[in-house]
Amino acid sequence: MGNGLTEADQAGATREAGGTGATGESGDSVESRVALVLAAGDYYGESIAVPDGAMVIAADGGYDHARAAGIRVDYAVGDFDSIVGSVPEGEATLRLPPQKDDPDLFSALKLGWNRGARTFHIHGALGGRIDHTMSAIRLVGLIASRGGIGFLYGDGTVVTAVADGALSFAAHETNPQSMVSVFALGGDAHGVTETGLRYELSDANLDALSVLGLSNEFRSGAPASIAVRHGVLAVTFPRLAPLPTVRHDHGFSGDLGALDTQVSRFLHHGQ
């Protein structure tokens, strides 16, 4: 099985990064590629929008969803234990061992990052197995901590994350109970400010186990902002709301790590 991968795909490239539509502390726009990532989970009958010019990456059984939707896939990656149809052949397919440390979604994100993506639209990673959902939310937090942005779509909801910066939502008309929730992710979040929502915060601290940010609401016709001075926030909002733009308060370095192509060294071989 070919892989069509470069040395950068294998090792990962450390660089400063910002998502499409992101701005650094200088206010200059940071241009980057956009990736559409299709995972193997539940799609809830929702449509899949392919952003203009996006690279499309299927993670394992996500290839089945791409095939069903008639979406051309640029890269397919995984151990392909959840695919129903035939495994795609060719140089754009990377087949991984099932006993690896990274889930297939993480491998797809690493592949996209190493090929220049900093904005990720991810379908099929919410719902179904709760452990996979928890893992996916942590992964968008990791993307945020490196200066990118990821959007998880599922069941009428979007989940994203922001680190040391702000998400800005354009004013829009809302439905009743157009819920927005905010949680610290991966540690405490300091200097959290929320404006344009029904309940507002100003320079608050959210500890890693706080649920204070649950069940807020957009205000109809009002722009909204969710900002954090230091830390990572996970943010959930309705899919019908406009996607936010992200502002970063400083530059970021680092990547998502090297692709995990080997059998895990932690694997215990029982008798």
C-alpha cells in the first residue's frame, strides 16, 4: 500500500502557525490551508460542506461517508478497521497498524497539519462512543494550543477551542435557547471575558473542573466575543450560528507531532 508521504509528513514541521482568518498580535492575517476531515462516527444526516480549496482527508471509515456523499478525498489514513467498503488504494492512502498510540482522527489531523492546514472542519467525530467524542474535543484543544483552529460538527452543534485569544461571532438572529457553553480545557483558564451573551463574564478565571460556563445564550442581533488571556477554552454553539473568527494575542510555535506509524511500545503481549 503506497503512502505518498513526504519527510515532513513523517516527522512533522515545527513552525509558527495561525488558522485561516486568524490574526496575530500585529493584526496581520495569517494565511494557511484549510482541511476537511471526515471521521468514522455519526453524521446525523447533516450535509457536509467542502470549503473552497480545502484538502479532504478521510480517517478510516470516514472514507465510506466521503464515498456516499460523492466527495473526492485527497488523502485516506487509518488502520481501516471501521471501513465498510473497500480500502482505497494508491499513493494517497496511508495504512497504519491497529495497535498504535494515536487514534485515526489524530493521524488525519497530523497529516493535514504537516501539509500546511491550520483550520480544520471535522465531521463524524461527535456522538457515538463517548470516549471518541472526549478525545476529539481534546484534539481541537491541542490544535488551538498550537495556534490553529478546529471545528467539530455533529447533531446541530459545533465544538471548537481557542487559546490565548478570542473568538468573535457576528451579530445574527437566534432561535430560542441558542445555547453557548464554555469550559476550561486541559487546565485552568485565566482572564475569561464573554460579551454579547445573555450572561457576561469579565476577566474571570475558570478552573479545569468548573461548569460555570454551561448553557449561556447568544443575544439576538448582538455580536458576541469569547476571550481568554491565558489557557484553552472549549466552546460549543449551534451550527446555525455563524462561524467565529479567531484572534491570537501572540504567535505560536510547535506542531501536532510526528505521524504514529509503529506498533505501540506500551502494548502488553499477554500469554
